[in-house]
Amino acid sequence: MSVTGDVYQFTGNDLIPVDHAIPGSLSVADSWLVNEGMVRGLDRHFARFARSVIDISRPELLDFFDAVIAATPLEESWFPRIEFRHFQPIGQQLFFRIRPAPIRSPHCTLWSLNEPDPRNQPLVKGPDLSVCQKLRRQANLHGADEAVILDAGGHVADGALSSIVWWEGDVLCGPDDSTDWLPSVTRSLVFELANQAGYETREVRKQPQDLAGLEIWSLSALQGIRLVTAWGDMPVSGAKKLNSFRKRLEMLSGPVGDTPLEIS
């Protein structure tokens, strides 16, 4: 299996292997980590996917999700992806890609993209994936692991392939809705965990320099919570609340087969 994985098309109420490149771009996509049959927030990934898909009935989506669960490997680590490709014929627009999980790391470094936001649909996962992958490669060329997208005023909006949050004292903060950030399953889970633990959460508008000396995290379904250890020349804090939240987040994992299939 290649890093791009094995691809299946959902048609005739079944997943059929695809042995050729699929032309065109993604309309909607979603992905998550499966480790030894355990997954976190899969129902939320399904729900986010369903909110962005058009012209697919809810019964068909539920049948697709059920087939995805049944086809998911329960041993080793995987990073599956579901796809909606609107240009395909009706009844042949849903795809499932089974990919080995990439290498994961507990920390990362950031680089700010000091250019206009290149994304066309920042609130939908899928259409801009190739653009965001390119941004991450740009960050790599600058010696960083992840690119941070800023709005026109220089305020933190999003990571290229992650959600950026930070701690201001005992308050967990993230970009507010004045900036364009992809609704993140991991961010929503982490914010809920913070509230359950008695911490305040807040959405604010900040520029990178406003976060100097703070504990900053990069969040994603693949990596979970990564501590930001460097952001250019800006000083950042070490891990203060990281370990306890990693444990809390891990406790949210459950068997793939136990995922509830309810979407509104």
C-alpha cells in the first residue's frame, strides 16, 4: 500500500476498489486517526462531513458511514479519509481511502505565512487540502513543521493543517469568528475538556506577537495535541497543562464499531 492508500468508491451500497487515479479535485473530505481499532470523535467527523456534502440523501450517507466503519482495519495505525467529489455521476460521488498513519510527534514548530490567505473555502475541509499541504511544505522550507495562516490584519486564523490555540493564564484561547478557521473536531473536544475541568475558554483576535511567552498548542485529529516549541524568533512557554490534557483527550477514544451513526 502506498502513502496515498487504497481507494474505494461507494456505489450500489458497497465499497468497490478503485485501481486508477480519480480525476478532479476534492469537494469535501474528512480524516481521523485509528490506532489498534480505537478512534476519537468519529461521529463528529461524520457530522462535519455531512454538513458540507450536497445532493446526497441522509440514508445514503448513513449507509456509507456504516460501510466505512465495517471496512476500517482494527490492527495497527491508520489515517482513513472519506471524500465527496461533486463532479462524479450521481450515486458515485462518495469515496473511502484507507491510508497508513503518518509519523506522529509530540511537539512542533510554527512559521507565519505573511501573505493573503490563499484558501478559497476555509470553512470546508477538502477543497483547499492541496493548498494547505503546499503551505506546510513552505513552512518546512523555512525550518518549521506547520504554517500559520493570518487574516488581512495579521491576526492568527488557522494552521495549514491544524488548529492553533493557546493559554492565557488559566484561560484556553483560540481564534474568534472574525477570522476564517476550519471547524476543528479536536479543538471542540479540547475546549469541552477545558470547560469540564473548570477552565474558562475564550475566542479572541490576536496577532502572533501577542502570544509571546504563552503555552501554545497545535491541534489535529492525527496528532492530537502538539506543544509548540518555537515560532520564528518569538519566545514560547514550555508544557504546563499539556500532559493532563493529553491524558483527558486519550480517554475519549473508543472502539470504531461503537461509533453512533446519527447525523442531523
